[in-house]
Amino acid sequence: MTSHRRILALLAVLVLALAGCGGDDGGGEGSDDARSLLKKAFSKQVESADLKLDFKAELDGVEQLRGPLSLTLKGPFKNNGDKKLPTLDWDISAQGAGQKLSAGLTVTEDNAYVSFQGQDYEAGRQFFEQITKSFGQRKPSNEQSLKQFGVDPETWLEDPKVEDGEDIGGDSTRKISGKVDVRKVVQDGLDLLRSPALRRQLQSQGQTVPQIPEVKDKDIDRIEDAINELKFEVNVDENDIARRLFAQAKFEVPEQADAGGLKGGDISFGFVLEEVGIDPEIKAPANPQPLSGLLGRFGLGGGLPVPQQQ
């Protein structure tokens, strides 16, 4: 893998790694208070919430990606225990390269549905049972942690501070921020990609896990040099739940790097739990078509079971 591709890949990992929720029970208004509060927030299990996720990227120099790229996901979810799929109803929209896409994902207690460009598709009970069985074979959430995957957000901020934050869903919050240790975040991203625990989890779900090439110290140095600004903020409510997470990276590709015309960019990620502790009413969409019809449009899913009519 060339140096510029490593830089781009790890910049993406950096932002995605910041999205991690749920942590370890390891260990508050100074740096110690901020780290203690982060530790509590990343160890909290949120059982239900109305969430919103925003990803945005503006890349300079790539003609086919002219204009901002964006992905938004929002809607309620409810955790039903370690052996069951969560119920949820999420709307998804994406925009980039002159294209717009709208989609959705709904999971009820006994079925799952995908919406694409205004049409609903049903997974079917048989396929849903297969998904549920696979989901139930993974480790319980109390045995998983970001640290298990080599990620420790508590160490990403140098001299973090706590101050009053914005209200979210009518609840007051405390905002934790500080100077970001870029090298630590990048190294955690690499550890995440190479984590045996992550590989085992993905393989248990039937996913193919590629081998991650070794990244040398000089490559990490280039990534550090490429990042001009890195921001990381967390808002925590009075129950020590992380209600908002925001990460932003502004980078500039070195002139000597062959990056296909890419000169730099601004990538941001936002995650907000607008309400927590809710009891959402998740309803199946009316008149869905078989999911095989959607997958067939992309040359996939020939072996999917046909949903049985109720």
C-alpha cells in the first residue's frame, strides 16, 4: 500500500474510531475530573434512545467528488438483550458526487425491513431468524470494550477540561474537550484494525476480514504532519451518559505525495442521543416487497429465502 493511501485510509479510521460507544469499567474540573467523566461515559450501556449521526467530508482536488459528501442516520432504537436484535427505525440519507440517496432500516421483534428510494423490502421471517441466531452467538456486551479492541479514548486528550455544555433533549450536559494527541488516535486506529478480538467478532458474523499491512513509524509521522487540526468533544449528561460526540479532522496532503489529485480536506463526525430511556413504537411498513427484489437489482441475494405471506 502506498504512503498516500495509508494516509487516506487512516484518516478515515481516525474519524470512524471516534464513533465508538460503550467502553470499559476502567478509570470527574481538571484533567483528572475530565478523564474520570470520560471513563464513566464510555462505560455506560444505553438501552434505548433517539439518535442522530452525521458524517461530512469536503475533499479538495478530486474532481469526481466535487462538493460535500454527507451521510445522515436518525431514528429510535431499543436494546432487547444480548441474544436478540435491537428494535429500531432509522432513516438514512446520503449525498455526494452529484447523487442523492434515501434509505431506511426497520427492525421489529420478528422481522426486518429495508427501504430504498421510497420502496420498502422485507427480509422475511426465515432470514430474520438466521440473522438473529448469528447475532445471538456473539459475545455479550458486558464482555466487550473499546480497550479490548485496542482503543482507549480516555487517553486521546491532553490536559482535558470540563465546562458547561449545551442542553440536549432538555437535559443539561458537561462538555469535555482538550488538545488531541494525534499520534495516539492514529495508533489506536491501527490497533483496532489489527485487533484479534475484532477479527474474531467479524469472522463469527461470517464477514471476510482482510489482512492489514504493517504501517511504519514514518507513515504515522506523515499522517501527523498531514493533519492541521483535530477536534474531539464529548457532552455527558447528569447520568454520565455520553449524549453527544463530535470529531473533526482538517488535513493537507503533502505536495510530494501521489494522492490522485487530492490536496486536502475537512472530515467531521457527529453523534447525538437526542433522547434516552424512551420506549419507541416500532411498526412494520405496509406492503413491503421481498428483499430479494432489491438485492436482485444489484446482482445479489439469489439464495435468499422468499418471505412467507402472513
